[in-house]
Amino acid sequence: MSASNPSTALKPARRLKVLLIVEQCNPDEVSVPLVGYSFYQAIAQRADVTLVTHERNRMSLEKRHFDQDIAYISESLWLQRYYWMIARLSCFRGQVIWPLRLALAYPIYHSFNRQVYARFSLRIKRGDYDVRTNAHVSSYCTSGAFPL
């Protein structure tokens, strides 16, 4: 921006439109879900964000962000039961063993990514978003899962 050209100096910067995909994004939980929520909060302060997250985060997010653009992705009854099972198998003495939970949860992440792709791929291709990012706060591999 040049100080000699006042017409460009006075234009407010347009906020970026961001599609932020955070499967685990929950302000009421700890560790990975809380880090995901922190990413969302920080980015939403600087951009117009459409958050895509899991249905299980709805209640916690709507208490704080009822007026925000949040898309919730549901899972099948089978995957809901599977999640319930791995949530119990991956805890020891009240502590979550995150590497084990993430390894067992890969089918859930895969289903989540496929649903996000089905729901948002046309909007991304159309250019509705300036930035699309999948904020992975875990170490599972999703290489090629969202190929846009």
C-alpha cells in the first residue's frame, strides 16, 4: 500500500473466507479436542470461518457460538457404537491414551473426511472459500483423503 495513493490506503482489507475442518473441536474437553477448538477461535478472530466438525461437538459449540457458521458431520449408528467402544478401550486409569485412540479411530476419520468432501467439494471448486484447511492436531495419516 502506498501513502501517496489515498484511494488504496482507505480500502478496508477483505476478510478471508476459510473452510476450517476440525473433526475434534470441543471447548469442554481436554487435549486434542481443546487444541482443535483453540485453532478455531484464533482463526475466527481474523477470518470469516465456516467450521466443519463432528456432530458430537454440537452441544458444547452451540453454547458458545450459536450464531456462527458451523457444519456438523454425523456418523452412522455403527460408527457411533464403534466410537463408544474405542473411547473405553483407549482409557487407562482415567487417562486417554491418545496414540491408541487415534489408531483405532481411523475408520471414523475416514468416514468424516468422505462426508466433508461430499458436502463441500462443489463449493470449494466454485471458489466460495479463499482457504481450505484441515487442522490436524493429531498424527494420523490422511494423505489424499481430501484431494482438492
